[in-house]
Amino acid sequence: MASTPPHCSITASTKSYKNHQHPKNHFKNHQNNHRNHPLPRKFSLSNPLPSPCNAAKHTATAASASTVRAPLSQVSTPFPSLDPDFSGRRSTRFVSKMHLGRPKTSINTRHTSIAEEVLQLALHNAIAGLESILVSFESKLSGSDDYTFLLRELGNRSEYEKAIKCFNFAVRREARRTEQGKLATAMISILGRLGKVELARGIFHTALNEGYGKTVYAFSALISAFGRSGYCDEALKVFDSMKNYGLKPNLVIYNAVIDACGKGGLEFKRVVEIFDEMLRSGVQPDRITFNSLLAVCSRGGLWEAARNLFSEMVDRGIDRDIFTYNTFLDAVCKGGQMDLAFEIMAEMPAKNIFPNVITYSTMVDGYAKAGRFDDALNLFNEMKFLGIGLDRVSYNTLLSIYAKLGRFEEALDICREMEDSGMRRDVVTYNALLGGYGKQGKYDEVRALFDEMKAQKVSPNLLTYSTVIDVYSKGGLYDEAMDVFREFKWAGLKADVVLYSALIDALCKNGLVESAVSLLDEMTKEGIRPNVVTYNSIIDAFGRSATSEHVFDAGGIPESQADSSSSLVIKQCIHGKAVDREDNRIVKIFGQLAAEKGGQAKKDCGGKREILCILGIFQRMHELEIRPNVVTFSAILNACSRCDSFEDASMLLEELRLFDNQVYGVAYGLLMGYRENVWIQAQSLFDEVKLMDSSTASAFYNALTDMLWHFGQKRGAQLVVLEGKRRQVWDNVWSNSCLDLHLMSSGAARATVHSWLLNIHSTVFEGHELPKLLSILTGWGKHSKVVGDGALRRAVEALLTGMGAPFQLAKCNLGRFVSTGPVVTAWLRESGTKNLLVLHDNRTQPENTRFEEISNLQTLTL
């Protein structure tokens, strides 16, 4: 049986891409800078990565296996790799690139010139006159080939109503069932591409009822139509219903349903079950099957599964095309494995497959998300050197990088270059600029750009409004945020997880944790699923509320008067044009924030209650199958650092071991003094963190060392910070004459001061002379209420004073401690100095003491 009907190719064709020739050894000079990632020989889809399923289950019929696959290659590592979600790379603002560069669906028909004439008449006349046009040319049109051409061309111009009218006309005049079935398949495919899935469903059911829709191609077309619009469950129902009509799925059907599952966000594990059913049915996969499976991995950042799929294609003798490589690269980049991605890209020319604009855009986006902006910009320069023209996606990606770096002149230069190439700024362009200006606190530019966008008839989308509201909220411009929200509602849009998360974050940062939790409840009642970003804000807020001082000062206003003032502002805000309960709630929040900006809010204080709340939130995330990431980990450790009770902090970490013993087991083990027992496991964790971007990695090390220092595990904190230094988490921190601490937390900074002083102590006792001037930089505390009075500076000053170290504040720099080499040398030679510099842990366990097994723990009842 042919895998596709002669008139219609439902899935990607084998049309070749326009490739750009690369110098033969183009990547040679780069490869030595990247690590090797050997590709395993065999992949087992029967052993997929464990992942919870949140979609409707699909019942697969089991038959005897026709293909036996070798088990997944085992890699000997002491501890399993961290979950891909731990790196925190996945954004709520996810834009799929799965099918960028995929050949367009082609419908190969042999149409006549008469059909082209009819098309022009159909396009230039109203739909009411279409029937008479078709009647007048009926005798000249050459059957289903001409009509299929008309359907396709009308669909390509989004004239779906005219296409449906043409379809109905053709079906009534076509007596042959097979030709009617071809027309129905083409019409369903066209409507699916246009997102008109209900109309496609109607055509399908009419075809079934009238006897010409019972073909695998009609079923495949409807499955693809549902898949394109993300209706994975509906696609699976159509797939399941085939057996009721005596139809056996073929390769086209399986490819369509796997592709639909990928677009609908079905978990990889469930897609694998369908693939296994396909093999048991004796249907062998082709390149399109594997490309669709790779696309599922790409969506979830499952780079290891993608790598194994890529290898199995070789083992099965299936050629890989540019789409295969681009999708594989997207999965690897989303998994944060940029060195591996570079190696894959470097091997492409040897396979006679040359990177195209999509390949480069994927790599550049991956480097940008990993914080490796120099690598990203170097690739752009390479594109220009090779003569690869930038498309809209490339321009917007480059512009976004410059905006994130705060290099707005260069970002605007890119805008001008894009416009000179004939591409107007679109909503993605404006969103990137708005986000960049917002991160730099340039609120006037945000306001002007938002107005310009609308003046240029570029309609703001959901992301635009979420970005602007988030920017204004974080900047304390709550009245402006409220105005944008009202405009957002007038545009007929509905709040999504990004907008809710921004509001919750604003509440949390202002200490209104209970209001944030209330909004979280309302969000879930509205059917909007929270994500890890939402929960991270609340966890961080509970941690801060445990010991935080009151940030807002009522300025002597009596509490009753403050409440009255706040209530008045809220009532004035609600007096606007909010249209339903949800809107009233959000507008009320902006009013509350606006009132509290004036100084009427105080943060709750507590202790164990907040720790238990954090544990409860973590359990809730687990129940909802929302995977914590490195930001969650850092927020939890920061909460422990702010907690005065060692028992409460250790209880929290011990309980969290139930959910992730690799990550939280390390923190708990170091806190309890099991350093010798958990250090190998800690090294594995540090290896994973090294693959993250620099800001995320430094936040991780800062949080871990802060917690250990806070509870007296100072030797452990020192070892962790030295690991961070060895892995270059902080750039240019340490030299013989200068210690730069301004990117460190107070715990990490103090542990580093001890290590640096011990290092120069060794230098002195080895007979070497110290530099004439020694400096310790802490930064001058630009975010502090009093300039030069930052928390880090105070902590380091207290540490130096306590040790009697002869460092003084520089007169011209409030964030620099200085001393001379001879003075420090004399101090280091004093008999008691070394004892002051050597750190110890308050709690230690003998090396032969076994680290408590996780099975002995029980979850707290909250």
C-alpha cells in the first residue's frame, strides 16, 4: 500500500532545502574548545524517560512485537542526571520552533488552465457569485484534479468559505466515491491548516455519513487538523475510532498521530506507547516518524532521548535531513547542552547537510538563553560571513540579545537593518524591546514604545500586555499597570499564566503573601494552570516573611486611618470598567498595591509557620506534576538562611528529600555534617549546575553557601564556594592583589574572604612578597536606602573587624577595603592569625556514619 494518496502529501515531502555551502573545515578551529559527547549506539523507546502524564490516556491494542530493539545504552555514572526542568530554562513565554523550515504541505494535482481561470474569477467576485461561475465552467473543468487545485489555492488565500462552497459543488457533481474521498481529504487538510477544526470535523462526519469518508487519508487529515491546533485528545479519539470502521492504521496515520501528540504537548512517555504499538502492528517508521518524535523531545528539552533517537535513525538506515538536524539541535539547546549542540552543528557539512538560517537561529537562541551572548553574536557574524540571509526570526533573536544586554543603540540598528530588508517591525520585535527596556528600568521608553506600537497598527498580543504589566508592576507603577490591564480587557483578551504570575510576584515582593495565595486560588478556579515561576515567587515570599523587617513605613499614620486610605484607593480603582469578578479582583490588587506604595503595608512575621507553608507549596507542586527547578532550590535555601531555627530548616530539607534526594539530599547532608558522605553526590550536582547560565549558577552557589554559613557549617560553605571558584561561576573574582565580592551573597563572600586570606598567608610563608596594595571589593550598595551602606559591605566589614584584619574603607570608594602589602604581611605572621582564618563546621559526623536512608522518612501531615 502506498503511504500517501497520489494527489495529496499529508506530511512533509522530500523537497530539498536551499543549502549554503560551507568551507570544508569551517568548524575545525572551534571544536577543540568543546567537550565530547559520544552518541550511544542504540535507543530503546520501551524505556522512556519517566514523566507524569497529564493528558487523556490512549488505549493501545497490543499485538506481537515485530521489531526487537536493544535496551538503552547504560552510562556508568554515580548518580542520575538532573531532570531537564531543574535548569529552569523553560519559559512560560514558549514559542514553538518545531516546524520552522519544514517543507510546506504540497498537494500534487494535474490541473488545467481552465482551473486557473476559474480561480481568478472566484477571487475577484463575491461568494454569492461563486455558484454561477462554477456552473458556467462545469463542462470544462477536469474532474477532481481541477477542483482540488481550486480548494488548495482558495485555502492558501484564507478564502475558506469560498473553498467550502466549491467543495460542496464538486462533491454533488462527482459520482465516484474515491474521487469524492479525495476532495474530502483535501478540504479537511485545508481547513486544518487554517485552524478551522470544527469545520474540518463537519466535513469529515458528512463524508463518513455519505459513504465516501471511510479512508485512512480522511482520518489522517482530521488527525493532522486537530494536531495543528493542539487538540491532542481529539486527535487520539479519531485515531481510536478507526477500528470501528474496519480500518487499519498505516504509516501515514501513525505519523499524523505522533505529530499531533507532539504539537498537543502530550508527554514523551505516552507518544512512545503509540510508537511501540506501531511497531507491534508491523508498521516500520520512516524519517517523518523520527522527525516527529524528535519534535516531541524538542518541546520538552529531552536532549538525551533526542540523542538516542538520532542514533537509532542511523542504526535503522534512515537518512537524516535538515529538519532532523534542526529539530535535534532545538532539543539539545533547550536542554542547555550548548557544547554538544555545537558539535552536532559542526558535523553537518560532513554529512552533506549544511546549516541554514533556521539552524543558526536555533543555536543563537540557545546560546542567548544560556547567557552566552558572545557566542550568540559570534554565530551571527558567521552567518553574515557565509552569506546566509537573516530572516525575521533571526533579526528578532539578535535584537532580543542586544535588548537583554542593554545595548539599545545596537538593537535599534538591527531594527533599521530589518526594515531596510523589507521586514516591518512585528509584535515579536516590539515585545523584545519592551522587555529589554523594562529590565533596565527605562519606563519612559517602555511607555513611548508601547504607544508607537499601536500607532503603527501592530496589535499588542497577550505577551505584550503581560510584559508591560509586569514591567510596571516591578517598577512600582501600579496605576499605569492597572490602565494597561483595563486596555488588555477591552481588547477582548483573557489573562494567562504569565500575567497571573507577574501579579503574584508583585504581591509577593510587597510582602502581601496571603493576597498572592488568594490570587493563586482564583487563578486555578479560572482553569489556568500555575507553573514553576508562579510557585517560586510564593516560596521566596514565604521565606522572606519568616524574618524580614517591615519594608513599608506608615509614617506615623494610625492603622485604622491607613486601612481607610487603602480602602478608598481600592474603591476608586474598582470604579473603572471591570467586566467580571476576575477583572474586579485584579483591579483591586492594583489598587491595593498602589495604596501600599504610599506606605501602608507591613509584612507578616513568623517562623515555623512559613517553613510549613513552603513544604505545603512544594507538596502541591508535586501533586500538580509541576517540577521544581534551580530557582525553587535557591528560594528554599534562602528561606532556610532567614530562619532562626536550625530544627525547622533541617526538617524542611529532610522532608524535601522525599521529592528529590539528589538535590535536597546534598543540601541536607552538608547542613547535618555528612560532608564526606555526600561530597561525591555534591560534585555530580555541581557538574549539572555548571551547564546553566552564569546568573542561575551563581544564585545556586550563593544560596547554598548562605544557608551553610548561617547555621555554622562554615567549612562546608568554604568548600562549596571554592568549587564555585574552580568552576568559574564568578568571573575574575580572585587575584593576588584583589578580591571582587560584589556578585556574591554575604555567606559566600565571607567564606571567600577566609579562603583568599589563607591563600596569601601561604604566599607569605613561602617567602614571597605581597603586592604593594591589596583590595577587597564589595560594591557600594546602590540599591540600599543609604548609599554605601549595602548589606554585603556591612557583613564583610564586620568579618574583617572581628578578625582584626588591617583593612580600611577607601576614602574615594565606599565599596572597597584596602591595605598595604607590608601591613597585611605583618598581621599574617602573627601567631594566632592562621587559627582565625581556618574555618570549622559546628556539626560533623564520623566518616563511617551512614547517611540516613531516604526510605526511613515520612511526609509530614500539614
